[in-house]
Amino acid sequence: MQKFDEVPGVAAERLRRLPTYLFGQINALKHSMRQAGRDIIDLGMGNPSDPPPAIVVEKLREAALDPRNHRYSASTGIPNLKREVAKHYEANWGVSLDPEREVVCTIGSKEGFSHLVLSLMGPGDTCLVPTPAFPIHIYAVVLAGANTIGVSMGEGSDEEAEARLLDGIQHLCENTSPRPKLLVLNYPHNPTTRVVRSGFYEEIVALAKRFGFFVISDFAYGLTVFGPYRAPSFLEAKGAADVGVECSTMSKAWSMAGWRVGFLVGNREMLECLGKIKGYYDYGIFQAVQIASIVALRHCQAEARAQAEVYRRRSELLVKGLQTDGWTVEPPKGTMFVWAGIPKPHRAAGSIPFAMKMLEEAEVALAPGRGFGEDGEGYVRLALVENEKRLQQALRQMRRVMRKEAT
């Protein structure tokens, strides 16, 4: 019998445009090591290990016992969840939304983002993506048959990166033909943890209207912020809903990653495109999960703030330990990550070999910066998903391997 991988030309051209998924390779190695009985401290993936709020789990159990909730659901979300998302935006960012026309619930924000891009982009279209970039921000565009142009945020402070990005967007819009159709933003940023001031989005809206592009703001970490910093919503900017949408998720603030609940809000025409394509692809989220998500949004804002505090304490411990060991790292103001420059004696080999060494010899999984594009080289991303004792253990194990290599 002919094997699948021997079938000539079986993959579509859109798949041939995709590189091997680096994080899939790392996950496969991690899995095989665990199967061999090795205790891997996994800081590679932003996969929350803390439980969701208990009342949300209880509501899921209750709703799952109701036979009516096992039918097909609405592909864009049940009305009560849409209304709760609108209330969530009003309460946290002062943004007024029409639940019927300006909110679409999705099977996680990654699905919503990808299908929105597919509904907006095609061959000949161009999307601008700040780099380093979360992979789906680039590869959703590739899968749609369109092109991406990276806009480097570069080094330096958040303010310097913000100014560099605005200049880069303007330059590309003035010198690219045809002009870019779409801009993807992501603040607080994955992987670099960079943040922006609220006035940044006012300038983005002005550029979008001047040059005729649309905006997707990935706001997955909007509530996962530390200390006095408050993450602005793109939709707070005057006129933002004229040119773009924002996507978010229940995965981070409420530790509901496996539940796959996200939502996109904002521009009506863009959301109509998303709703149309979703109508062909899916029948929506399991209704019991949507009902439980209403409880999270309505009653668990304090739990979301408490979860952010958990990540802040972990980041403080990890940053202090890394700085002591010679890493270049700034304390994050948000997200569930630390973005760290590999110590100079170990940087020359590259972030992928370094991450593989840490996995194989220190038994600590990291995300190599190269996996987020060329601008990520020299860095690794560490997810704050292990408890403080495990983070201290990870620091000790990495320190041991690096010191051994230096002797």
C-alpha cells in the first residue's frame, strides 16, 4: 500500500508555502522525552496550568447536563454571550458595542483570526505584521494566499519601538504597490511583552484612514497586565471601529485555554465577512461552554485580576534569576511570558540550538526566538505557566548546563 507521504503532489500549494512548524518539532521531542520518563519543566508554550474559576466549571457541568445544549449552536455565538462580551468591553474600556452586529464569538481567538484573514485576504494582497511575530499572524495570511511584510520593532524601549513601528508602517504604505490591505497588531505583545500607550492607536487609525488599510488587533493579554499598567484597547481610539476589529480570548485571564472560546469585536463589515465564512465552516462553540463563559465574564473579573497577579509574581522571580545569571531581560508589564536575551557566551550558536540544549540537557523547554522570525534571533521566550518552585528549579538546571559549557 502506498504511504501518504509518498503520494506525489498530495499537499495543496498553500501548504507547500508553509515552513516546518518549529514548535511542533520541539513539542514532539518534549513528548518523547516525557515518554522516556524524564521530568520536563515546560516553559515553551503559553498553556495555562492554573484552573479556571470553580463557578465557571460548575456552570459548565450544569449546562452539559441539559440535553438542549447538545444541539448545533449558532456559528457566531449565542445572543447572551454576545451581550456579555459587549458589557465586558463597556466595563473595562468604555467601548460601546452592538452585540448583534459588532460581536462574533469564535472557537478560540486563533480560529477567529485565521478565518477573518481568510475572508479578507487573497492572492496579490499584502499584510503588514510587526516582528518578531506570533506565528499565526504571519501564516494565516500565507494560508489565505496573500503576502506578508514584516515591520521590525527593533531594540530599545517600548516608546522607541512604537515610534519605529509607526515610521515603518508609513514608509511601507508610501512605497509599496499595491498598498497593504491589512495591518496586524498585538499588544501586550507575544512574544516580546512590549506594550503601547493609548495614543498609539489614535495614530494607527489616522494612518489606516490615510492609506486605506484595515486593522486586526490581537488583544489576548488585555487583562493580563501588571502593576499600574493598563492595556488600552484598539477600539478606544476614535474612529477605530471604522477601520478594524479586535480579537480576544477566554484562554489567558480565566485559564480556559482548552475550552476554545474567543471573540472578535468592532468593524461591522469585517465581522460580516467572518460570519459568512464561519457559516460554511462550523456550527459554533459547544453551547454549554458558551453558557459557562457568560459566568466567567459576568462574575469573575476579580479572578482575572488575581490570575494576572500570579503571573506578575512568577515573572518577578524569573526575571531576577535570569538577570543574576547574565541574561538580558526587562521585567514585563503584561502577558504570561518573559522575553530574554540569551547570555552572550551562549548566543552565537543561535536560539534554536540553545533551546534544544536546554531541553535535552537541562530538561527545560523554552521557545527559541527564531521561531518568531529573524528579529527574534538571540532571544528565548519563557512562559510563566509553572509554579514558583518549578521556576526556581528551572533556573538551577539551566544555570548548571551553562556553567558546565563555559568550563
